[in-house]
Amino acid sequence: MKRCVHTLLVLAVLSSGLVISQPVQAGPRGAHEPRLFEDQQKQEANAQDLLEQLSKEFEALAKKSKHRIELNKAAELLESTNQNSRWTNYKRAIELLRQTRDKAGIPLMMKYMIRHASFGSSKANEYVEAISIITGHQFGEVDDQGSGKEQRVLQWVEDKYNNWWKLNKAELETRLSKMEPEQLEVVLDVVLGKINWQQGYERDLREDVTAYRLYHMLFYKVLKRSRSSSDRQAWYDVELDKAMVPLLLAEADYQPKGIPEGDSPTVKRVPYAVVDLLSAMRKDNLAPQLDDIAEDPKQNPVTRLTCIFAMYAAGERMDTNALMSILKTENRLEPRLNTILALQHSDDPKGIGEALIKLLDDRNLEVRSAAVYALRGPKPAKAVEKLALMLKEPDSSSAFMSILGVLGEIGTDKAKQAIADFMQASLDGEADRKHLYYALRAFEEATGQRWNKAGAQDEAFYREKAKEALDWWDSPRD
């Protein structure tokens, strides 16, 4: 009697512990089974040969390399990577290989793409990205998810080994200074993508752009002047070269002769990941042209903002003159918000204070909110009257926390009175009580007194403390 069965084709590479499986629909038991096992043995032998060849090529290249210590350390980390306590060792290995930029790392990573393909999360594309960054060659993604992923990863490595590595390894150049512009574009494309993912720039602005979102992104990410360990995972100094500066500026819509007369700028979003790289290059004197571009009124304001932000993040003064010239002519919302928010970091508080106060009357709520955030820089006493009026406007409620914060920092008697009036309105039910905590905190900032205490408290606590603060404010003082 003939029986239909499902045969599982298993390719086991004994030396690596890799198991590659792919379900195969079998016909009746009998004639086809010898061929299946022959195919299995052939694939097993091919995979074993490929792993051995990759190992030999790595060892030969590493032996001659000035980076052999780092390369051998990376090999140890990859060999020790598992799915338990040492599952991140491969990341440390990739970091080492990216920083050495040694082509010996390529067969090593190909080997462990195969070895690690059976892991629950193989991360094959992290190896692919690293190879692209090191070589400047573009490769398609590997489908390393779901059933049959081991076989697909193996086929990808076989293809790239036979049709790319073997043909190019002798002449392969990994020094950025020797690469063609097209190769540098590949490197930048991968690195910028990693920065965008790491910093969440695209995620932060996936929804409607608001002054609140932009303020927090600029303050905590784009305009910061130090890099954290998480940034280091996105890129390294050795992955930057002065020949990349024109390519990065092109990402920001830079045009050597400026926007042609009669044309309008089309790019409206600052490429924030580009700012990260340009600021690092500016620190190393690799981008001297940023000053002139920032001051050039013929450029897209987005291009100018990119340069202004990069110079500030590199530790230089905020270019207030350039920002003010952009503010006079730029009407598109996102570049305008960026310009206003950047004024917070100006070292000319008197000059920008009046401009920001004027923006508090703008018809656009986001522009008004951006002006409030920026006022935390100059803190002009003349802004108190308008800020107090905004606390009475329901449509400004999204900025209430910052309005109260600015009033607290200004700290004049009129600012204190404005905060006290808001607290009283909150207690009377005429203002949203959810801002009572922020009002109390701002009042403490302005008066130098203390009513609050550490830790989260219930609404009744803040109501009671607000009453105590108002009683103090209304009582006679020397």
C-alpha cells in the first residue's frame, strides 16, 4: 500500500552545529528517497567546504594584518556567541570589525552568518550592513526570518562568496580615502539609516510635526554636544572622511550656486542624521565650508539650518544672525519651528527676546508654542504679560507646562503673580488642575521657597500645598 508522507530535508553541518531545514513535500515512499539523501549529502558537503574555506581565508588575511589582535578578538567573540548569556557578543565583534575596517573581517562575518543562522534571531542583516560599511558595496537584504531561513542565509553567502568576494578580494579597497564617490554613498546610506533608527528621528516625526516634538528632539538629540554609548553603536569616527562632506550636504539640498532664481525650495525637513555626522566632522576640521553655507541666503533654509545645527553641536556658537535672516523669510512650518526653537541657544538674549515676544501673537499655535520653548533661553521680563494671557487661553494648554516654567525662570514679581493667579484659578476650577503641580514647581523656582516634596503625590496633596503657597504669597513679608 502506498502512503504519502512529509519528508524533512535536513542539512546538518556537524562542525558548526548549524541545522538548516526546509520542508519538502514527498511523493510515495520508494524511488525518490535515494535522490533526496544524495542531495542532502551533497548540500551538507558544500556547506562544510564553504565554512572551511571562509575560515582559511580569514586566518590567512588576519595573519598578515596589522589588526590581527582585534580580528582574533572578534573571532573569539563570534565563536562564543550563543542564545543565552553571550547573545550580544556578536555585536561587540561587529563593532571591532567596523572600527578596524580590515577586509579579513568579511570572510569571518560570512562564516558566522551561516553559523548563527539557526538562532532564534539570526541578525544576518547586521553582518550585511557591516560588510557594506567596510567595503562600500551594496548588497540586498537577507530574508533571515521564518521557516527555511537557514537555507536562505546559506544561499546568500554562497552567492556573494562565489560571485563577489572571490572576484574582488585581491583588489578590494576598504580605506575611505581611496573609495569612489559611489562607494562612499553606500557607506553613508547605511550609516545614516542606522542613525535614524538609533535616534528615532523618523519615528519621532512620523505623525504631525508639533513644536513639542521638535523641541524635545532638538534639545535631547540633535543639538546635544556629547555622544552617548548608544550613538557609538550607530557610527564610528573611522567611518567618516572629508570626501563625504559634499555628499552629506547634498542630502540637505545644498546647491553650489544656490536655488535658481524663480524656483522655490522643495526639501522642508532637516536631515537630522546628517547633522550628527557633519558635527563630528566639523570638530575635526573636515567641514570648513559650513560657515559660508549657513550665511548664504540663496540656499534652501533647510540647508542653512543643517549647517547651523552641525556647528552648534560641534561646540560652536549658535549663529543668531543666520537664524534671524531665515526667520524673516521662511514661511514653511517645520523649518520655521526649527529656526525659532534654535534661538533658545543664542548668546544674544536681548536681540532675540523681542523677536520671540512678537511671535507669541502669531496666528499659528505651533509657532506660539515654539516661541515659548525658545524663551527659556533669553527669559525677557517683557514677555510676562503675554505669557500670563496665554495661561488663560484653552488652545495654549499644550504649552502651559513650558509657559509656567519660563515664568518661574524669569522670576520677577509680575511673573510670580501670574503663576499665583494660575494656581488660584486651578483651585477654583477655572483652569485645568492637571497643571497645578507644574505651577507649584514654577512658583518654587520663582520665589526660592519650598512646599513640594519628592515623589509622586495625589491631587489633594498638590491642592493643599498650592493653598499654602498662596497664603505665603498673600501674607506680609519684609
